[in-house]
Amino acid sequence: MSNSSDIKIIDLPRIQDPRGNLSFLQYPDQVPFPVERAYWVYDVPGGAERKGHAFRTQHELIIALSGAFDVVLDRGAGVIRHHLSRSYYGVYVPPMTWRMLDNFSTNAVALVLSSTLYDPADYIEDFDEFMKLVNIGNN
């Protein structure tokens, strides 16, 4: 199993222009996996959190398109918290990483790029089960 150093902030290109700035991403330059699905989370009440879960095989890149929120990550060795508030930064989340989104500002929009199509069997929604799987993988 890979370690928490696999989690990283990805600095997206910024093209600054008086008419408005532009950022972009593309595989493989900024996104370290081919994108199969994109979804966004919005209208989360300010200060609220989204329930945590992990994926067995899915990779994610999480970007704050608007507003701010925290990405809380755990690979079995402790929590890492990243505050996202700029649309030109993303957090890469490798498989077998427990992740939760919280501390949403009002009107925040979280864009999530995924390496897989939606598959409920890939989700681990029980933290104790996740920890057992992580500990087995570390032996």
C-alpha cells in the first residue's frame, strides 16, 4: 500500500488576464489519472460536513471551484487536513484513503474528478472496516 505522501496538492495553471483569469487541467499534466467521471457538490449549508468514505480503486482530484471547504484525509496513520479556497489548487486523493469534506463556506462548490465510473461496490462507508483493510495491507 502506498503512504500518505501520495496525497498531494496540485497547483493548476493560471492564466491571468484583466478580463478574468483562467485555469485548466488535463491528463496527464495536472491530473495523474484518466478521468472517467466528474461530479460537483454544492448547496451544502455553511459549516456543514459531508459523510466520510473511502474507495478501493478510485482516484480523485478535488477542487474548490467556488468558496472554501476542507478535505480531511486519513490513510490509517492520522488525519491530514487541506483547506481549499482557490480554484487553481486541487487535492489528489489516491485509493484506500478515507476522505471527508467539511467546513463548507456558504455557496461553496466542490468539483471532484474520478478515475472510475460510479460503482457502489468500490465504496467503503464504515471507518472501522476501512481501518481493518488498511492494517491488513500494511502487514
